[in-house]
Amino acid sequence: MAQTVNGAFTEFNKNSVNLDTERTKKANSSRDWLISQLKNLPNKIDNFPALYDGMSVKFGSFARKTKIRPLDDIDLILAFGASGSTYWTHTYGQSYTLTAPESATDLRKLCNYDNSINSIKVVNKIVSSLDQIEHYKAAETHRRQEAATLQLNSYEWNFDIVPAFYTDTGYYLIPDGNGAWKATDPRIDQNRTIEVNQKHDGKILQLIRTLKYWNRRAQMPTIPSYLFENLVLNYFDSKAEISQWIDVNLINFWHHLKSSVYNSVSDPKGFQTDLNTLSYDDKVKISNRAGDTYDKGYDAYKIETEDKNQEKAINKWREIFGDEFPKYE
């Protein structure tokens, strides 16, 4: 229950959008403990390849603090030592091959017939080793595309553990889901999010989370999470300053999204040509929904600022965000 639009947004974000503070603390503690256990796997598991000390990283929306409820997965990159392996790219940099030398005996056991390291075999090696972590012996483990997934019984979240090799040119090679490797560097996403958030006095993380809630519940094709975060970051990074009011910033973004959804979206890491792979039909539906939402948001703003009617304005915002948005008290 709320008496003002601003108060309603504060309550809505706290109770329906943002992760619960205590669960977040527990998740961070659980993640850090798991990392410490993963580091010890080469000492416990036969033929488990050596790790690259200090190069494993936390990544994904949980690490960037842009994740919304529910807290369902936490991502980790587990960096292996290359042990003298070499790599080369093909298909215009979209796929990489890693070749292990004869001296890399543990990696050789995870190779194809031509001594190229099979990323699926590496993921499966992690999967088969996770039950040696004492606390997670009863947990369910499986491979999901490029990650080894640890599905917990004690918590509501899973861990997605992505194997990687850190290259001498400063980026990571992770599984592409088909046995080969692809390039990435999640540190770039992390730093960019921090920079744009700091540029606008810490307002951006909450805007991303609130907009992600809208993206998930709006009656339109859902924009993939990573693409959507970049659409939001691109827009606010282009502004010298933004409003102090969250509703104004939301309205402005929806107005922008009506047209920007049709545009290509560059990969800030430089590894993909265009992040926006939505079909034209989906782009039309998203544009129309963004336009409808902008109209409702702008109506709510006018009702609040011109008519001075907080109750009616809050009800208009409930049309956008649904029953989870607080009622007027």
C-alpha cells in the first residue's frame, strides 16, 4: 500500500523486483564456498586438469546486480590452465579450436581424435566431479549447453559452472555448446554496467531491474535478458543526465525502445556482429507494446503532476506492472 507514486515504486521494487537482501547474502556465501571447493578438484579427482589460479570469475546478472526475482541461477567461469595448448579461430571468429600438446596429459583425455579439446567433454568432466564436493553429494548435476549445472536441494538457486581458457590476448574461450569454443570476456560487461551506473549516480541498476520485470511480464515476445540489458545501458549511457524520478526515466526509455528495437545492437565485447537477432515480427510486437506502455506511463505522469491525483496515477501504473504493484492506501 502506498500514498505516492514514488512510494509505490519503492515498495514495488523492494518486495517484487529486487532480490531479497538476506537471500542474496546467503547466495553470495554459498557461491564463495563453492568456488573454494572447485579450486580443490584437481587435488581430489583423477585426471582433473589444473586450473588457472586467479582467473576464474563471477559473471552474469547476479554478479552485475541486475538480476530480479526469483533467484534461480548463479553463473561462474572456471578457468583451466592451458598447459601449452594452442588455439585458432575459424568461421569469422565465431568459433575456436583448442589443441592440447602431448605433454598436457589430463587435457588430452578430454580431446577429440585430432587432439582438439572437446568442450562438451570438459563440461562433462566438471559434472562428474561435482559429487565429490561434500556438501553437494546429493545435489543433481547435469550439462546444460556450455555449463555444468549444480541443482541444489538446500537452496532455490542453481549454479551454472562454465569452463574456460584464458588466452594470451586477454579474453576467455568458453564452450559454444557444440564441442568447440567461443570468445567472451564478462569483465567488460561488468565494468560497463558499473561505469554507466556511476555516471548516473547509482540509478541505473534499479532501472535495469524494474525494466526487466516489465520485459518479462509484458504481453509481447520477451527480449533476451542480455540484449535487453544492453538496450537499457545504451540508452542511458547516451544521456548526459537523467531524471531523479524513476517513472520519468522509465517513460523515456519506452519512448526510445519503440524505434531502437529495430536497430542492430553492437556487442560491447566485440565478439558478435549484432546482438539483436529478434525476428522482424517480434520487433513489431515489442515496438507496439513499448508504445502502448509509453502512452500509459505518460498518462500516469500527467495525472500525478497535473491533476495531482496520486491514487489514479498509481492505478495507471498498476495497468503496466500488474497486481504486484502496490495499491493506493
